[in-house]
Amino acid sequence: MRISIFGARGVPAAWGGFDTFVTELTPRLVESGHEVTLYCMPKYTAPEIGDEFQGVRLVRRPTVYGKFTETVFHEVLSSVHALFQPRQDLYYVLACRTVWAYLPHVLLGRTVVINTDGLDWQRRKWGRLARAYLKVNYWLARHITKYLVSDAKELQKFYIEEYGTASAFLTNGGNLLRVEDDSRHREILRGYDVEPGSYYLVACRMEPENNIDIIIREYVHSSVKEPLLIAGGANYESAYLKGLQEAKDPRVRFLGPVYADGHIEALHLGAKGYIHGHEVGGTNPSLLKAMGCGNLVLAHDVRFNREVLAGTGLLWTKEPGSLLAVLEHADRESESLRAEAAAACRERIAQYYSWDKVARDHERYFRWVIGEVPDYADSF
């Protein structure tokens, strides 16, 4: 099967969830005998890897970098490029940000699959015009193709309730990680001036819908003595990030984006707990990473996080004092809670969210889409 994939920034993953997704998924599809082409941005794709990543053909297309422009311009230029390339069996579009750009492929009778992603227009970083544009693209997706994919059961429900449209369930994945080399692990952590079990962690993009401001507010009012390490940044000039960095409490430490090989995994594996504030995405890769590392997860109580955790973590709301109470409870009971969470989270990742399973499910669905197998039902 020949597959072209659009909508990611680059590989290996260094920025967003879809970058992690394609970094893990595409080499597995190649291993299964498929020809995969990935469209990516020069800025986010390591130049030293050339035009191929673990057997995946890379096509770098330029864009206008910026909060809203980079994905729109990149997808348009990528779609136009693909129009004049040999016909693929399947065109896989990640997210509903520039759905209209793939209309020419549909008109030419090509098979387009759209991964609906989360409810992107609800992100608070967007202005009114951008939200309206994104909402139109979500509506348009169901008219362009009958092959829609949702990465969460709750997103499937949304598409049924909002648009009366069915979508296939194909989720994200996570890896099971443990400390393999204790001395190396401690060496990495010492670079951040911490020891295993001596800090709490937040790892995400610094965007309003990830609620870092609420996490900081609750943390500084808590009695927790350990530092809160916040790993991540923004790929655009962000007043929100600047406001966060004005926090005066010495326990709150901003690490910026953590790109060094193995470092974000080491930070997860050494954390006393992981605080997850995402609210508008579907199945979030950061949450899956934390679960795969056996973290005690303190997650914002929204339907997507409840679905993924399925009772394996602790939940909090935006109400003042909610996260504070959960945090102080976790801090008092951390040893027993951490042991229980590590076992439960890793078991859930192994059973439902392993990357090998995600790749098999995608391959099976793609084969059904192009008519190679008679039926498809998700295996969750």
C-alpha cells in the first residue's frame, strides 16, 4: 500500500502530538511492507536525517511560520505537491485545519482519510476569526470524505451528536518505559538540579487550554515542598507564556522545551507525580507518555482524560482549591499511590495503547478503506 501523510510538523518528534504520532506510526507501517511518504516542515525536521526517516520518505515543503499560518500554508503546498506525484492508495490527513486543500484529490477520485484530532476551534489561543475558520473545516470534513478517524471514543460521540456522522476509532499510542541505567538517569536529573522522586512535573506546550496558570495557582498555595518542573514552550510569541513566567514562587521552575535525547523520559520516570491540564484534545500523547512511565497522574477532569485514564489517576477541576486538595492528598500518600498507579497505568498502556497495536489497527483500517479486506471493527 502506498500512503501519503499530511499535517505533522516533522520527525523525529520534538514538538507536537502529531509529530510523536508519525514518528512512531510511520516506521511500523514501513516494517509491514508499505510505502509511506510524510510531508513535513524544514524547521521541525532534523536536517541530518536527509530525505528518509527509518524507511519513510520525507518531503519537506516550505511554509510561513507563525501561530496560525504555518500549518495552513504547509498543508496547501503539500497537497499541491502531492497532486503531481504518482497516485497513492491512500492520503491520510492529520487534523481538520485545512480540509479544503484536499478537495482536488477528492475530485480526482483519490481516497482521503481525515483524522479529526481534538476540538481545535475551542482552543483559547485562537481569535474569533480563526475559531470560525476551524469550525467550518470540521464541518467540511464530513462532506469531503466518508473516511473519518477519531482518536477517542468521546470524539466519536461528538461527531455523531454534532453532525450525525460516524468515524472510526483509531487512537494514539504510548511506550512502556522504565529506568534502564540508574546512574545515567540520575546524571540527567542532576542536570536539572533534582533527584528521583523529589519533584512534580508538567510537560506540554504553553497554551491556555492546557491550564498551566491554574496548575501554578494551586501549586503555590499548597503545602508541597518539592519543586514543580514545567517542561515546554510555545512555537510563537506568547503573552500567555510570558505571564506564566512571572510566577514568583521559587518552587516553580520553567525548563523550556526539552529536546535532548532521553531527557523528557528521564524527567517523567523520576517525577513524584505528573500534572496534566489538557482540556480540548482527544487522546493526548503527553498523558500516554506519563502513563507509560508509570507516573502518578493528576489530570484535569474532562471527558477525554477520564476515558484514557479509566480510573488509574486522580482528577481535579478548575474550581479554586480542587487541584490543591488532590495535590496535597497525593503528596501525603505518594509512595503507595505511585506504586498502584505505576502498575495500573502501564497495564492500560500495554492492553489498549501500545504503538504496535495502534499501527496494526491503522493498517487494518487502511486495508478496509481501499477494499483489501471486507470489514473493519475497532479492537478497543
